[in-house]
Amino acid sequence: MIDFKNSSVFKLKPIKASDIREDFHKFIIEGESIIAAFKSVRDQVIFTNKRVIAANVQGITGSKVDYTSLPFSKVNAFSVESSGTFDLDCEIELYLSEVGCVRFEIRGSFDVVQFNRVISEYVLA
């Protein structure tokens, strides 16, 4: 499982869903759809209508990948922080009793306030 205490893993920038790792499609089940996608240098995270899936690329060659799935049904609480004038990053925090706090720092242009509504729909359902 990915070490979620190491926040450097999740300094992300938004990407198009069409630009995600091809292997993510193997994890998507019937009725599940991608609502947002992000990447760091080698790692990627997708938010679907059912969960968050993180791909942590490991090793020099990048052939080893750790995938972690965080179902919205297990989220106890969540927090979003919008970007400011000098701090251009926004943040999403998910709290899961089994894992603790999972923090995603998003760089660039991303409407985290609108995304809060999307997360609310799935967590509070």
C-alpha cells in the first residue's frame, strides 16, 4: 500500500482523463466513470464516481507500480482548501478510519470548490 504519510507523493497537477495510464482502465468496473485525473512526475491519481485510485510508480525503470484504491464508502470526513493569492496550490484531504488522512496537493488551475460538491455527492450518498 502507498505510504500516505509521505505527502510528496501527491503533489499533483490536473490532466485530461484521456491522458491517464492505460492500465487504470483495467481497474474500472461497470458503472464506474472517471471524474478527475491528476499526475506528478511519474505517479497518477484518478477520482471516479466510486473511489480514488492512486498509482505509485516505483524503481528506476518504472515497471513496478503500486495501486491503491480508496472507496468513497470508507471516507469518514473530507476537507478541501482553495488556493490563495500567494499559495497557488489547493488541497483535498480524505479521512479514512483504516488509513488515516490522505492528502492531495493540486497545482495549477483547478476548481476545488466545485470538486467539493462532486466529492460530497459520492461520500454522502
